Amino acid sequence: MYEAFFKLRKKPFELVPDPEFIYLSRSHKKALTYLDYGITQRAGFILLTGDVGSGKTTLIRDLLNKRYERVTLAKVFNTRVSFDQLLAMINDDFGLSVDGKDRVTLMRELNEFLLAQYAAGNHPILIIDEAQNLSADLLEEVRLLSNLENSQSKLLQIVLVGQPELRATLAAPELLQLRQRISVNCQLKPLTRPETAEYIVRRMEVAGDAQALDFSPDALDMIFQYSRGIPRLINIMCDFLMLSAFAEEVRCVSAEMAHDVTGDLDFENHFWGTQSAPAQGVPAPAAELPAASAAETERERENHDLLQQIVRRMDEMERESARLPGAFKELCDALVELKGDLGGQVARNEDQVEELRQKLESACALLESAPPQKPPVRPAPVGFARRFLDGMSGRSGKI
């Protein structure tokens, strides 16, 4: 509608995932590198997560367009299904017939197909999008698909793509074996404020003219504030801003225009379910707009992700503690009782030791206060001659 006015060959802010418009932020570059490595190296399971509208599907389609050598792909985008239905969709996307076949037949034919691909030197890859809709039981069934192998290697590589809730599901204790098989793990993060500006220019450049519409710094701040760096929401806002600029026949977007568009769309309430946006009809002053640097914004998001991981781990610990056997509680009670008995015994022993110490101190005090005793004087021994003379003198006195 407005393409001719802005001299563009196509609309720059369509919502359809188009690899031609892909913008590689720092987070997207990292994820794409990890995905490319995982596929070329056949590195087991690959996990890619990100918020709704963060660009997961676009990234996957860009990856597919690279057309890796000797790669055979199957893509599943509908995950609200049973395992039998999922298996049928996998076989169908690999080009196998699925009509009227049960699970056993589907599994056998899939295995035969994978063996034939391996013999031909091909590399089969299964990409499951929207994997956050898979239950823990269904994810375990998917893990069992990776057991299809010959004596040399695995026959099927699996890429799981989903929203952050997928990580919470994978944290369940019963999915430990699946977690251990995830060799490549990457997460898309929202764009920063500078990346948001680069993203908008990149989309207009691919559409035909990077300078088709000038966004003022305040308008870019407003776009980043309301979209929170989510590419899909940036597209929605910018598409309406281009339409508004076309209607007013201007080539510059002001903060007031951006505020009017967010008010018309009821942006916060419709897309975020909150009412925390500035009051409608009153442009937010520049001082109130986000002024954090890209590094600060990145740290805030990393801290938020860390807190979310802690919360999920605490929930998991609570679930695990609820399943502890009663014997464990009994053991704890017995230990507490034993601790009390030992404490009482130690206290009694201390009382006895104190009593003996006091008696010993009393005895020492008595010994120290008593006067020294003189030894008794014993008469000198009297010899025989002396006794004889004494006897004679006694008799002579009587005569």
C-alpha cells in the first residue's frame, strides 16, 4: 500500500518469517554458529529456544536455505499431537507413505529409510518446531527415536526449537537422559536498543531503501520500550508507523507519532497483558525513556534469565522433596532424638566431673591451711651396762 510512496520494492516489516530479511544480532550470530556447528559435526541433539517472535523460525529457515551437502530434512511444526501422529508427520515429511499404518510399521519403515540414507552417505535431520508443546512423555519418545542407529553411528539428528518453557520441561528429573544427549544448547535473546535501530535500517535496506523513513532517536526509544526488543513486535509497530507516515505524507517518525500508534494498538495490554505504558495521548518525556547502555541491558537480561533458572530449580527441588519416602523423615527424627540423648549424657558427665573437681580443690585447700606437725621425740636406746648400774644404785639405796 505504501511501498510506492517510500519507493520500496516490497514491504519491509512483514510478519512472515523471511530469511532474506534476517538480521543477525549478537545473540542470533551465536545461535546460528552453534546450529551450523551442530549440524556439520552431527553433534547429537540440538536445542534452540527463544521468546515468541524472537526469530527462531526465521533462523531455522535461513539455516535450511544453506542446503548442507547430502542433508535430508524433515520439519514438524504441529506439536499438539500424540506420538503416533508425530511419527506419521515425520515419515510423511521424509517422503514415506503413512496411510493406514500403525506405530510398529511406521517405526520399521523409518528405520529402514534411515539405514538407506546412511548407506547412500546422506545425513537425515529432524527439526521439531514449537517443541514447548511436547509433554515430558512425548519428549522421552522423541529421545528414543535417536536410538535408531547402526554399529557405527546414530542414524537421525534431532533439532528441538521452542519457547523458554521448553527448558523448564526438560529440567524434569525423568528427562535426565534427554538432557545429557543435548550437545548444542543455544538461546535467542531480545535485541538491545542499538540492535533495534540496526534491525529497522536493515529491513528497509532489504526492501529497497535504508533511508525510506527516518526514525528519530526518541521514536526509536519508544519502539524499543514497547517492543522490549522482540523482532515481531518491532515489525508490528514499524509497519503501522510507515502507514501513519504515509497517511500524513511525512518521511520522519517522531516520538509523538510512535506514542499515538502504540495507543491506537493498545500495545501494552494487547501484546504484553499489562497497563504499565505511559498514559495515552501524553508522549513520554525523553528523561523517562530507557537510557541504559547495551551492556547494562544485556546484564539485566542475563540476571533475569539466571533468576528464572533459580526459580525453576527451586520448584524442581520442592517437587523432589515431596516424593521423599517416609523412612527418610523417620531417620531424621531418630537423629534428632539421638542428639538430645547425647546432649543429656554429656551434661550429666560434666556435672560429675565438676563435683570431683570441687572435692579435689577442697582437699588441697585443707592440706595447705594445716600447721606443720613436729615429729615425736623417741628416747635414746639404753644399753645393758647402763641398765645394770641403775639397778645396782636402786638396790644400794634400800640397804
